Amino acid sequence: MCGQCNYRSLLQAGGLEPTLNRLRVLEVIGSNSSPLSAHDILATVNRTAGINRVTVYRILGLLVSKGLVERLSGGGRSLVYGLAPNEHHPAHPHFHCRSCGALQCLQPGSLKVDLRGIERSFAGEIQGVEVRVDGICRNCLKRA
Amino acid sequence: MCGQCNYRSLLQAGGLEPTLNRLRVLEVIGSNSSPLSAHDILATVNRTAGINRVTVYRILGLLVSKGLVERLSGGGRSLVYGLAPNEHHPAHPHFHCRSCGALQCLQPGSLKVDLRGIERSFAGEIQGVEVRVDGICRNCLKRA
DNA sequence: TGACAAATGCAACTATGTTGCATAATGTCA
DNA sequence: TGACATTATGCAACATAGTTGCATTTGTCA
């Protein structure tokens, strides 16, 4: 997702000590082209260094609460994590393949959501919008 | 959600025997003003008749696979179920309160999603779009 | 160094959903 | 109606995702 992010500074900007584990988790999330599940993040970090499952969950919770990472529904039962939108990464929808479960990022402008109507009429504070497109991806279509 | 639906006919149109349990589950979903979790559906049906947890999950799976019910991410860890869009119920976004977890339906037209861009450029089959607005609901704002 | 706080690990737990198999209910046909 | 097949349901056990409590380790600063 990003070559422009300095993860250490990101953590510090969020008021978090840039520990090795936090850096590793954030790097895994930031360098992947689509959001990852906690399970995948754990597996990836574990390939190069040992880390505990619980530690991963706790770091993810911290990163989300500090606004560095966004937690999305992956379309299935588990939640997925991606870099939160910022100046380098505009918010964008995701596509979820119902056949293979894969998740991919769609172009930020590819799907227009008009929030104005809702902001006018809705009595509450809007903090974010998640748009997920479900269907069958190209690979699975070919395979069928 | 609906006073116009004949649940028995809906089930039969989906090729499902209209058993008592299926009718009860579908009625609970259809008569609630917002999508419900499997847990809530089980609890509601159990207030008037006994039904097993597994049976509820199996019925929900059937209803979703036949297109009578849609399965959405509730914003938290569990999935929620609502009547699938049809001529009486246009598709609509949902609001999820991050404070109390409540889910509510938003007006169908309140949030415009432009699918055309994506349909042109995306190499895959699009089956549905889920839009969820996250934030803090009116009640929780007042309480804070 | 010693004391304190923050981060991590481990085990156990909760919540949500699924599977295998037995039983009960329902439909079909002679 | 009775026998059989099919379908729906229930129960127990399992699987997966995430959380909590508490002990240990690591880092920071006087």
C-alpha cells in the first residue's frame, strides 16, 4: 500500500512507542496490497520473528484506536486490517470474492458515495463509511 | 421491515418447505426494523417456541443461499441478517454505532453509490454492494 | 543499580459459527 | 393405510476468532 510511509514516525505521531513488534505489524499491513486478517498478519510476522497471537491482537487494537489502521469487515467472519486513509492513501472500496474469499482494493474514484444527503438528515456523528463490493473475481470466473 | 410480505409464499418461491421454524425465523427478520444477529434471532424465536441454535444457523444459511435474506457485517464481530432487497424493500445502507453497537437502516436514497465506473473497469462479476456508515448515534452523543 | 511503567507471553476463557450423526417429521406411492 | 425415502431438527462435539487475567520481560529514568 505504501512506500512513502515512515512507520516509526507514524507510530510516534500516534503517541505509541515504536517497539519492534509494533513496527513489524504496521509494516506487514502497510506493505500488503490489500487488507489482511489478524491470522495472516500473525503468520507473516512469524515468518521472520516470533510474536504471540495475543500481542498481535493488542497491537492491532492500539493501531486502530490511534487511527493509524482501519478495521474492516472482510466479507466473511473475520475482520481485516489496512492502513487508515491519509494524504497518501485516499479511502477506497474493497472487492470481496465470495468464491475464494480474496479481498482486493478498488480505485478510490471508481465508486462514488454521496454522503451529503445523509450528513444533512442524520442525527448522529459520522466517523467513517465502509463500502464493500461482493461477487466473483476474475480468476474464479475463469476457473468455473 | 415489512407488512406486505407473505413469508410462506416467499419460502415456497425460494423452493423451501415452509416449515414452522423457517417461518418463525423469517418473520422475526422481516418484522424487525433493522438487521439482527443470529443470537438475537435465536433469542426472539425462543421466547415463543423452542428452537435449537444450530437449526437457526442452518435456516439462516438456507435463506441467504436462496436470496430471501441478506447477510451483512454488523460492524462488530458478528454477522447480521435482514430481508433481502426486493420490490417492496430497496437496498439501503446501515448505520452502526461504535459506542452502543446498535444498527439502524438508513433511507435508500440517502447515500448514492455510483456503480457504473466500477462495472466498466472491474473484471469480475458484481453481485452486491454493502455500505455501512460508522459513528456515534444520537442517543450515545446525548449520553456522553 | 534499583524502582517503576510499559510491552509481551501464556493459559484459559468467551463468542460465534460448523459438522457428524441420530431422531423426528413429512411426503410418496403401492 | 403402511412402508419407505426424504427432509428437517436436535444434540454433542468441534472449529475459529477474539479477549482477559496474570506473570514475566524489557525499557526508562532517578
